[in-house]
Amino acid sequence: MSRMTFTELIRLLEKNGFRMIKEKGSIRYYYREECPNLIRVDYHGRKEIPTGTLKSILKAAGLK
């Protein structure tokens, strides 16, 4: 996945068992029992996520 919007990323995280545990402004934090990392997403709706940011979030979440 080289291109994705923030909305698509949120759907992907939730589909893989992550749930939002905290929201402060546009920043959302997602958690899953099996994942030692708290996933931070600076949410901007349908805006496309920069490639490096997307790769970093997916790596932290243990997703491809």
C-alpha cells in the first residue's frame, strides 16, 4: 500500500482489532492487546497520508 487516506487507515486499523482509546482534537490514539505500541494518528479525514508517515504507522501497528 503506497497510497491511502486517513479514513482508509482508520478502517484498516479497526478491521485488525485496534480501537480508539483517546482523542484530543485531530489526534487519535489506537490500541490493541497484542500490539505493544500505542498507535497515534493525526486524523485529517479524506486527505492522503504521506508515504513515510503511512509506512511508519503500519510498521508500528505490525501491519503490511
